[in-house]
Amino acid sequence: MEEKEAVCRGVELAYGELSGAPPPRDCTAACCHGGAKMAVLAYSLGKREINQHFTIKNAKLISLVAVLLLLVFHAASRYYEGGDSCEWLLSRGRYLGEDVWQPYGCMMHKYKSIEAKTCLSEKRVAFVGDSRIRQLFYSFIKIINPERKEEGIKHEDISFEDKSYSIKVDFLWYPEANNSMKERLISWTREGSAKPDVLVLGAATWSIKLHGGSSEALQQYKVNLTAIMGQLEKLAEHGEVYWVLQDPVNEEVLSENRKMITNQQLELYNEAAVDVLNSSKRNGRSRVRLVAASRQAALETIIKSDDGLHLPESTRSVGAMILMNSVCNKILRPIDGSCCQTLRAPNLLQKLSALFFLGSAVVIMVFHILGNNRHRRHVPPDVESLEEKKPATAAVPPGPKAPFQALCRMGVIMGYFYLCDRADVFMKEQKFYTHSTFFIPLIYIFVLGVFYSDNSKEAKLLNREQTDEWKGWMQLVILIYHISGASAFIPVYMHVRVLVAAYLFQTGYGHFSFFWLKGDFGLYRVCQVLFRLNFLVLVLCVVMDRPYQFYYFVPLVTFWFVVIYTTMAMWPQILQKTANSSGVWHFGVLAKLLGLLMFICFFAFSQGVFERVFSVWPISKLFELNGSIHEWWFRWKLDRFAVIHGMLFAFIYLVLQKRQVLSEGKGETLFSAKISNFLLFLSVVSFITYSIWASSCKTKTECNEMHPYISVVQILAFILIRNIPGYARSIYSSFFAWFGKISLELFICQYHIWLAADTKGILVLIPGNPSLNILVSTFIFVCVAHEISLITNDLAQVVIPKDSMALLKRLGAMGILSLVILLVSRAGQPTPGA
């Protein structure tokens, strides 16, 4: 009994701390015999304990230390082990799934015919060797011309030519590394002879076969290679030379006349080739490159070989694509082909931005030396939400040092962005989709979202906490979608398209509600919104040398904000207080929305007009990507009705709320029981019906045509399911809501410090351990996004003053600065034909 009372006293204490209310009178009855209540209190205590020791400030310190340690690790690794991504490409890798090859530490581009032709234009390529090299030759020319068939006499030379691009690729039959091969190489080294730009060689199986795998043949092979190597080094001065190591064989299915070609023999010949190549190195490096990665790939697939000697076509294609990447990446510089690429020199704007951030750091040092330490009062974090509490008294205005501190922090973060996705410091890998890589993380975040559930401060439909929660879980799903490469799976792709439409729906809902209720159309409000939306993206455009349209969601949201503002601000300005005086004004709002709908439909069905409008300089600089506005047209058209759906929903909801049609008290269903049950049933059926339709889509093009018209069905179904039951409106997930507050920063930051190669790949901070790498990179990424959110808020207070004249002057200055940047960037572009 005493033990039970002691437990009760502990529960009383915990209950009082958590709730601020007195504990139940009969502790023994209410607590000690109430297992459910004990569980709830234990859960609350556990959650509070976690948050007390793990605040966002501590998380950021940990992430900073982690970044510094990772920089040291990668610098040391490159210094001692070598950091040549060409060596990584040619030497090692692994399979993702059954047929996707992942080189170590870098990304391999999948070349298309037109790209291969462009790269190899006016070049000669020669493959010299046995039947395995002939296979590699065929796989290589199939990249150039996929229609090419494997025709030709087996033990003779074969030629391929593309006259339109002046490409010539030859296979020369030299099955042994002997004097015949040496004479052929010598003929190319003579003065005036046409030398190959790319030379690929390999031979060993015939030496083993003809001499029964004797040790004397192996020694002669080594002698012959040594004699050949001098000629290869000379040819490497003119072009690129590759020696292909021998792939394994499947000894069990080899024919009787090939039984002597064993994997043990092939290893001895490979070791001999490596020894000869290493002995020919000058200054620690040979110009002749060894191709070992295709052998590593063959180790996993040789079992599929028909004759035990020749590789399956999929494996041969891997070897050919490795060669194509080694030759072409440094020429075409594909964004998703990071292997064998040299670093681009920073352009003028990038250098100026670095000087600007360094200047901010110098100003901070000057302030420190002068002893000016005035800064914003420290705001203690909220233990439960990890957010800053609003101070009880008025906040101290930011001093002159505050904006420079914010810029200095931003400069450090931009340095990290540059190191991740523009410098050759961290590794990159390509994405590979499996159902488990998408759905298992979804289960994890769902569990976390449920664990961090709290009572809402209000129970109104789409209250602030609920909309933050909505944005938060949608953003997390989109992040998982991007990093897992789930766009390859059409059902997931279509549901994520609905999430993007839901963001725009919220844009229409939120801004319409603000203008309808507040009527604040002032310049200060507009500039605040535009600054918070665009600050990070504009900085990234300069630092990462990317066009504005590359971060497509921000131009999309910005455009629609301007459209909503124009629609609501234009004459006649109809607000709720105006409509309350006469119901006729409601028809005026509907007329405005109808006009907006006609405007949208006109542009949607007039692509030519749309392109002409957005191709006018300097507007085109905001919407062009790779010299075209096609991407902007695609993004705009795909979700063209989402914003007006949100505005219309907000209007209907606010009118119903004003007329007290809805029951929004805590625990109350939104409508009467019959109507609520009917709408819930209809919503569930609509939700499931859309999911079935999305799962049955055959192509993205077919689905995207229907998406603008029916995405609103699932959005409205979700809103009703989430808001009709009173208990559902009364709770929210603080975990999802926390992410919802920084959803914009998360969406933008993922481009460069979570994903890599401008979203085409995955950033690798910890090589060799994908799971740990994702955990560490995600932790740093979230901390950076949160810090950028704070920096944006700090700078918005300084950059956007409330005084109208001061604001107009700053807008003029920013306009001039923007024009200068546009002119500088335009001058820096190469002229056509240059």
C-alpha cells in the first residue's frame, strides 16, 4: 500500500507539472488503478524529457561540429586515398538492384544517342582485342546508334561510321598481346598517321587457351605487355587509352576447349597487367587507365552467361557506359554525371557574393573591436515545441550589428551549400527507387507524428496549427519522394502531385482569408511576403549559379500571390465588413473569381500567347530555364486551378462561419449528425476513388492531363475527413507542425544539401553506409533549414521598414541592384557561335 501511495504521489507531481491543474482527489482510484492514465502521463513525461535535453539550439551545435568533422574526414580521405573521380568510375562500384550500376562516390550519366554523337563528333575510337572486347565495341556503338545490330565476321576487323557527325569506331581483331598488336600500335605512333582519340584494349583468354594456361605463357604475356606499354604511353599523349582487365568466367558452363580458362588464371593475368601498368607510372601516375569496374560488375552477373565466357548484354552495357562517361563527362558536363568532371571556376557574381559575405564578417569584427555588443535580447526556447516564445515585454529593436550577424551566418551556410554541390569535397550517388525506400520512411515519420500529438489551442476548421501540420507532413512526404526517386512509380507520382496542388490550395486559402478579413493591401505587407518567399532562392541563384525558375515552386507561389493580391485589391475592393452591409457584395466576389478563372483558362488554352508574354526581357529571366519557358508553362498549367479552388473554399467557409452555420467548438462535429456522416462517407469514397484512378494510370502524360481538374477532389476529401469530427479538429501533431513552419526552407534547401547534382542525385557525407549517411545528412539539412528561416525573419525586419518613404527608397535601390545583376549575368553569357 505504501509503494502504491508513493507511486501516486509521483503521478500527482507529474500531473501538476504537465497540466498546471490539481490532480484527481482520489489518487488511488483515479491513477493507481487507471493504467491508461498512467500510460498517458508516462508518455508525456518521456516526451518532455526528450525535449528538455534536445533543443534546436543544441541540435545546431551538433550539426556544426558534424560538418567540420566531415570536412576533415573527406579532405584526409582524398589526400591519402586519392580523390580522382575518374579512378572511382573505372575501378569500383556496386549494383543498385539488378541492373543499375553505381560507381563509388560519383554519379554515372546514362548517355543518349544524340549526346554520344555530340561528344564523339570528329573523333576516332579504336577497340583492340579479342571477342570480349568485340562485345564491348558493339555495346559502345549501340549507345551511338541503338539500331545497330551485331553483324560481322567474328575473327576479323569491324568498322562503324556515322558520317553526319564524322565519328569512326573500329574493332581490330588482336586476340593476344603479342608482336602483332605491338606493330599495330607502332603504326599509329608514326609521324603523320591518323591516331585514335580513344583507344580501348584488352586480351588474355586466347593466351591461356592456346598455351593451356602454362606459366611460360603468363611470363611471355607480361614481357609483351611491358613492350607494348611504351607505345600506349605515346598514344596516351594524343588521346585516351584504356586497358580493360579480364572479366571472370562461369567455369561450370565453359565448353571443353575453354576449360583451361579458369578464374584463377584470369586473376594471374590481371595481376600481371596491373604490375606492368604500375611500373610504367611517371610521377606516380600512368596515362594509361585500367578499367576494373566492368570486371566487378561481371562478378555478379557472369552466372547468367550463355557460354560461360561472354557477358550478358546488360553487363556489357555497364562497361560501355563507364567508358562513355570517362570520355564524355568532361566535355558535355552533364549535371547527373559527376564522375570525371573538373570543377568550374566561380563566375563573377559568385566571387562578388563571397566578398559580400566576407565583408559582413569584417563588419562584425569591427563592431566587436569597438565594443558594440548590442543585439536582440535572447529569447528562450519553448521546451515542448522547440520554438521561440514571444517575450512578455516588447522586443528590443535589432541593433546595427544584428543584420551583419544574420548575413555572416548566411555566408557560412552558403559556404556549406557550395561545398556540397559545387565543390569537389563530398561524394554523390544516383537515386534508385524501391518500394521499401519510400514506404518504410513514411511509416517512421507517421509514428513520430503520432507520438508528438497535442491539443489544439482552437478548434476552428483549418486553424493555424492544423495548416502547419498539413504543410509539415506533406513536405516530409515530398522529401522522401525526392530522395527515393519515387517519381518513377506513377501512383506515388500522382499522389505527390496532389500534395503540390494542396500547397497552392493553401496559398489561395490563406491569402484570400487575410485580405478578406484584414483588408491590408499596403506595400509593407506585400514586400514582407515577397521577401520571405524569395530571399533564400535569390541568394542561391547567385551563389549556386542557377536560374530563378530552377527553384520552380517559389516562382509559382510568388506568381500566384501577385495574382491573388491583384484580384482582391483591384476595384471594387470587397472585404468581409463591406459584404456584411449587403449580401449583394458576395456576388461581386464571385464575379472577381469568375474573371480570374477566365484569365486562367485563356492562358491555359493559348500557349503561344503565354510564351510570348513570359519571354519578354527582363521578365523572361524569372521564368526561363535553359533558354526556354517550357518548364514554367508545364508547372503553371499543371496546377492552374489549385489557387482559385483555395480562394473559393475560403470564401464559402468564411461566409458560412459568419452566418454561424458551422459548429466549431471543441469536440463538436462541424455539421449536424446526418450531414456530417454523409459528407464523411462521401469524402472517404472520393479519396479512395482518386487513389484507385491514380494507381491505374498508364503514363504520366495521360494522368497530368486530368490532374488540374480532379486534384481538388482529394484535397477537399482530406479537409472534410480531418475537420468534420470535433475530436480530430481538437488535436494536432506538433512534430509535423514544427516542420510545417519551415516547409519552404526545407523544399529549397533539399536541392543542394540533401540531394545533390541539382536534385539529380544524393549527397554522400558518409560513404559505404547509406542508412547512416541519410540520418546524418538529414539532421544537418533540417538544422540548416531552420536557421535560414530565422535569418530570413531577422533580415525581413531590417530590409523591409514600415515607413513608406524609406521602403520606397529601398525598393528603388533593390531595383537598380537587380538590373545591374541581370546585365552582368547577361554579359557573362557566351554569345551564339562563340
